[in-house]
Amino acid sequence: MGFSVTGSHVVFFIASIIAAGSVSGIFMAATINVTISLSERGIRVQDLLDTDFTIINDNENIPISGSDYLFYLKNIGGNKLITTNQSFSIFVDGEIITVEKYNFTEQSIRPGEVITIYIDNTVISSGDHTLRLVGPNAVDDEFQFTI
Amino acid sequence: MGLSVSVASAIIAVSVIIVIEISLGNLLPVVTNLNDSYESFKDRAVDKIQSDINIDNISTTPNGSGYDLNVTIENTGSTVIDTNYCNVLVNGTFYPFYSSKNYLYPKKTAYFTIGNLSGSGQFRLKVVSNFGISDYETFVVI
């Protein structure tokens, strides 16, 4: 009878440690996952706040070089802007331009600097158009111009 | 029974302390950086709203077979404009220029000189500030 009481106490003790350990493990794993997600989300929001750019062309005088129209992109954000065909998508009158039809003179620009975008003239006919640039973190800028 | 409850409570309490420590260690730097970025974003937005420029005067000076373009820019906003990050476009094309001042204070003027231009007729000038604010003006070269 004495052994039964002691044995049951030991069983309860071990069971309580296993239960507490399991609860702690699940709680820690869940909380750490949430923390990591919040950190990543915070970094993305930070990048979004630091990203801003604008097209500074003269709407009525788009320069041309060889078979490309030239558009000037100015970094007015707070961070270096990555300017590649992968980081930027270009739409002309709502139609996306395939990546081989445009390119940038540099891979990145610092705040305040200007970069030239070369867009193949076959994708822009004469008349009025809207150019939409969608950059990193889906920050975008629209520009109306006439060829 | 009392010992079991105490040990289980202690295990859970220790895990809560560890989780708080890890969470704070990860989140505090992110929140601090986010706050800095937000402050910077707010400052840029305010500067952009309060920034404005005006092309006051345009004149040309003969220079060999071409001419130099002299542009008077006035800061009509209430922010300081860094002329090193301004841009000048003549008929849509980007030209380097020399500025008489590095910093253009409110209600003050600076002189931008664009050298060795050529051609005649009517031209369109666009000046862009460091915040992306711009002004247009036309001029004629005979």
C-alpha cells in the first residue's frame, strides 16, 4: 500500500514534468516563429518606407538613342535603389514590357542620383502614353508623355 | 503532488522568461530601425511638400560656335535645396551644369550654367530639385 502511494506520486511527478515540458516546447516554438515573422515583416516595411523614385523626363521631349527611348529615373528615397530588369517591371499603357525590351545603365543608384532606362522604341508608338514603373517592394511611379 | 505542481510551474516560468528574452532581443532592433525609417520617410514627405523652385530668368551667352545657357533659379519653398542633386533637361535631354551655390536657401537664388549648347529656335527647359520637384520654362535662341 505504501509503495502504491509513492509509486503513484512518482508517476504523477514524471507526468507533470512531461506535460510542462511539452507545453513549454510548443509555446517557445510558436512564439519564436511569430517573432521571426514579425522581424521579417518589420524589415520589409522598413525597406518599403526607404524606397521612393520618380521619372523626371520632360513629358513632351523624350530623348531617343539608336533604337531606344531614354527615361530618367531619380532615386528620391532614403536607401540605395537596385535597378535591374528583375527588380523593376515596366508597363506602357497598361501592357507589361518584356525584360529584354528595356535595360538600365547601372545596377544601383544612391539617393539623389539619376539613372537612364533604355526602352526599345518598338514598344512605344507615336502619340500619348502612360509609363508605369513598378520597383522594389511594389513602389511605383506613373508618367504621362507624348512621342 | 505539491512538488509536481511546483516543478511544472517552474519549467513553464523558465520557458516564458526565455521566450520573452529571445523575442525582445529580436524585435527591439527591428522596431528601432523601423522607427528610424519612418522618421526619415516623414521628413522626406514634409520636405517634398514644402519644397518648390521657380525658374526666374534664362539668358544665353555666345561661346564659340555654340552658347552657354544661364538660368536663375529661386527657391520659393521653405526647405534647403541641395543643388548637387538637382537636374537640368534641355529639350528633354540631360545636361551637366555648374551651380553658383551648393545649397539654395528659401527666397534665395542660384545661377545654373550649362555650357556648349548648340542649335537655334525654341527650347524647353526643365529643372528638377533634389526632392523631384520641377519647373518648366521655354527660351528662344536666334
